[in-house]
Amino acid sequence: MDHREELKENSDQLDYLAVPFQKPDLGDEEIAEVVACLKSGWLTTGPRTAEFEESFAGYIGVKHAVAMNSCTAALHLGLKALGVSAGDAVVVPTMTFAATAEVVIHCGAKPLFVDCRESDLNMDMDHARKVTTAAREAGTKVKTIIPMHYGGQIGDVEATRALAREHGLTMLGDAAHCCPAYYRKEADAPWQSVSSDADISCFSFYANKSITTGEGGMLVTNNAEWAEDARVRRLHGIDMDAWDRFSGNRTGYSVMKLGYKYNLTDIASAIGIHQLRKADAFLQGRRRVAESYAELLGDVEDVILPRENPNRIHSWHVYPIRVRPGKGHRSRGEIQEKMRERGIFTSVHWKPLHLHRYYAEEFGLKSSSFPEATRLFDDLISLPIYHLLTDAQIEHVCSVLKHTIGVSAK
């Protein structure tokens, strides 16, 4: 008897319906473009990457877009373009993935960690102000702030920019989850892209992101000098890419500055070109899932759901619920395992950086310094959210979750 038959026979368990945590939607257009790229004989950075960059810049509403092989690479070169170097400090959230802080360290700078706020898990700007002011008073050269827009909901942009102006900081937006996401300053104001108030913003096209190239990222900015710095550094600091060198456009090349191997291939860009054209439709699909979760779980008092803040258009890259503590429920790990047994795969976003061994030991971080992130972390479970989820799958997720934690409606 296989696992599925066992589940059906067990009367106290729900019907089995597989729900992967994430599933990319790659259609015939992407496949045809990749095949055409392979047949062209030009596989690395070339005309398709240039097309992807131009299209992405237009979609986001900026002058320059530079494609990379990851968002991490984009963040790294964003810091380099902004002049962050040894002896500097950069303000980062603790409630984020490791990439946000590790790129600071790779620049020889020091990350200054900031707690999150409970309402949306974005950076707590009151705490950011305290951390920044204390560091400046201690003689630390604080250079940049990196707001990471958690799950695709844009954080407190106005407070971040105000802090940046007050202390003369540049602003590098970690918009890994925000393709697309929008905000406005008040109800009758026009909608703006996540990149509008940042000096540089960086996006991710990893396999589980809103649009994907498998691996990939993009740096965007309105500053031509910063864009050119990133463009040169992404390929060993050479003043022209392979397409220029071998297509007959130019001869000879020079290494202009210390660079890296961060370029995006045309194979990946072939996927990205068509994924970008579907970005708005993908967003509407994820909004449908989020609205369904809110309807089906909204009356469960033991579960706290994420909400779209006023004057925000959430990308809904992740859907992190919180199971209320102190109710005698199973642990998060037990809940996830029970859901997995019923075919539902969940995740956790994220273990705060101060709880990781490396960051705790390297920077002397204590849980008591980040009370909100420490308190909230154990309650977080990310449910599947992507536009391919069917109504039946959504209902299954909600039914199994309720069954697993043993709650009843209000």
C-alpha cells in the first residue's frame, strides 16, 4: 500500500491533494525562445539580454537596467557602485535572507542589524534610526541603508528616505520579491514602482520568484554612472561584453576595474523576456490566491494572516501566516510535517540573521536586541502562493491547516 492509499484509508485524515510550495509557469513562448537562442549559437550575454534589460527598465520605469546572474550579485555591485568599502557600515534588516547582509561583508563593510515591525515584518524604522544614530555617534561611517521589502510588500519608504537624508545615506532597495509591487504616498497620489525612491534597486528571478529565469537578477537605477559601473564590473571589469568583442562591433578590450563573473546568459534572458510580459497576469493570479486565503482563514482566531497595507500593491511573493502562541498547538515543525503528509509543502521566511550562528558570533548579536523578530520567528509558516494554484488546492490547504492545528471558527 502506498502513502496515498494509507491517507485515504485513515478516516481521521483529509483527502490527499498535492500542493507544491512553488511552481513556475513556463509556457510555449519561453520554450520557443530558448530553442531559438540555442539554434542561434549565441548562448552567453548578448542580444536577448540587452532586450530583457531594455524591457525591464521600461516596465519598472527607470532609465537603466543591468542584468546579473542573481539578485545577490546585483546587490553586491549596487553597493560597489554606491562606493561602499572597507570601514563603512550599512544598515540592514535582521528579518531577511542572508544575501542582504553578506554582500555588505563582501565589500569589507559592517552590517548594522535592525529589528522588524510586527505589522508587515519590514524594517522597523524607529529602531533603524536608533541604530544609525548610535553608530554615527560612535564614529562609525554609516554609508548606506538596504530596505528589504518583505514578501513583496513595500516598507515605510518615506521614513527610510527621511533617515537617509538626515544622515546622508544612499539607499539600496532589496526588491527581490517585488516584480511588481507599488506604493503611493497618499490615497489620491499616483502609484509608484518600488524603485522610485531608492538610488538603486535589485530584483530576483530565482526559480521561486514572481517571474523567473531559473537563476538571475537585475539592478535598476536612474543614474548612468552607477549603471555603467555595475555593467563593467559584472564581467571581470572589462569595458565591453562578449557580444561587443565577437560581433564585430569593436576590437580589443581593457580591464577597467576589479570585476566579477556576474553576467546573465542569453538562455536565461530568453526565458525572462516572456516571463516579464506575463508579470501583470501572474500578479493578478497571486492576488486571487491571497484573497481566497483571507476569505477561508479569516475567521480562524488562532491564525494571524498577512495584510496588504494601505497605499500598497503587494506582490504576494510569499504568504506568511502566524499561528498564535500559547494555544497548546503543535510546534511549527510538527504543523509543517503534518501538512506535508497530506501533500502540502510549506516553508519559513526567514530565520532572522541574528539567530544564525555566523552572524551571532561574528557581530556579537543577542536575541534580546531584536525582540520582535525573535518573538515572531517561531510562529511563521509560509503557505503556497502562486497563480497556478487551483481553487481546489487552495481549499485543501486551508482545510488541512485548520484540521492540523485543531481550531474552530470564531
